[in-house]
Amino acid sequence: QVQLQQWGAGLLKPSETLSLTCAVSGGSFSGHYWSWIRQPPGKGLEWIGEIFHSGSISYNPSLKSRLTISVDTSKNQFSLTLSSVTAADTAIYYCAGGVRSPMESWGQGTLVTVSS
Amino acid sequence: EIVLTQSPGTLSLSPGERATLSCRASQRVSSNYLAWCQQKPGQAPRLLIYGASIRAAGIPERFSGSGSGTDFTLTISRLEPEDFAVYYCQQYGSSVRTFGQGTKVEIK
């Protein structure tokens, strides 16, 4: 089971761009699902997007116009950028992944707060 | 997009009791790619079940998953104190993944 370590800015102003990166260690990078998930304070989990085994990428339709997920296989990392953030994007952001399920391993989570 | 509806919203039980959680999908979940995770306050979620019925590594046998198609169930045979938490289902059979809204299992 791989380990995930994530990082990125935790405080943003409205209209700025959110950027997070997740580094994978302790196992193979290829052949896995790699996903981003968020959780607004006191609420449930929301799927943001995912890189599939095949290398293709799928996005949450409600975020697609502002969202980019990319992968750097040379560094065993994948990243998330979300543009034009608002207060509604305030949440704990998690990276997750695995071979058997997209939720097999989780990062520690990053609280991103959007406030002027 | 597949909508997952979990019931009940909250389950109030005592340690030692059996917990039965439901996850119903608005469309058939391809290949029964349905997972369950557990989340405790202040922690990242933890995978319990994938493929509808396969326990993840290190998960106790008291956790079991069942179901197929559109109706899935997570059963905790005898609740331990550490099992009181929020449980989510997620389908990963379609390219747009979705989560249920969660079921909170609380101490009665």
C-alpha cells in the first residue's frame, strides 16, 4: 500500500488559483487510480477528479471548467489546480489512490480557506 | 452521473449491536465497483470495502459488504467502541465517480 504526502497553499483570496501536489511513495505509480476529493467543513465527501489506470483523466462536471489535474510520472506526483476560487471552495482537500480502489490510500488532507 | 443515496442518515446503536447501512444507486453500478470508507473526526477516511464485498487490507472481519446492481449494504456484525464514525459509499464503476451523503453511526 502506497503512502501519499500532499502540500499546497492553505489560504487564498477569491479569484485566486488553488494548487496542490501529492507525492506517492512506497510503491508503483503506474497502474493505479489517483484522485482528488474534498470535504467542506462539516459536510460530506465530494469527488473532484481522477487519473485512471489508462492515463486518461476524468473531472467532476460541476468543476470541470476551472479544474486541471496533471501527473508527473518522473517524480511520482500528481497535482490539482482550481482557478477562480470562491468561498464555496473552502474545504479539506485530499489526494487518494490505489490499485484495487481509488480510495485505498489517502493523503493527510490540506485545509484550503478562501477568504478576502 | 450516478446518484448514491445512503440510509439511514444516522444510526443510534449500542456497542455489541449489529449495524446495517444501505447505499442505493440511481443506476446500475458497473462491475459492482462500490466501495465503503469510514471517517472519524479530524481524520482522513479509511477504505473498508471495495468491489462491493472485498475487505481491504487490515480490516476486521466484523465488517462485511454485500449487494449488486443498485443496492448495496455494509454490515458491522458487532459494534466496537472504535466503530462509531461516519461511513460513506463511493461508486467507481463510471468515469464520473460519486459519493453517498454518509451515514453517521452514533452511540445510543
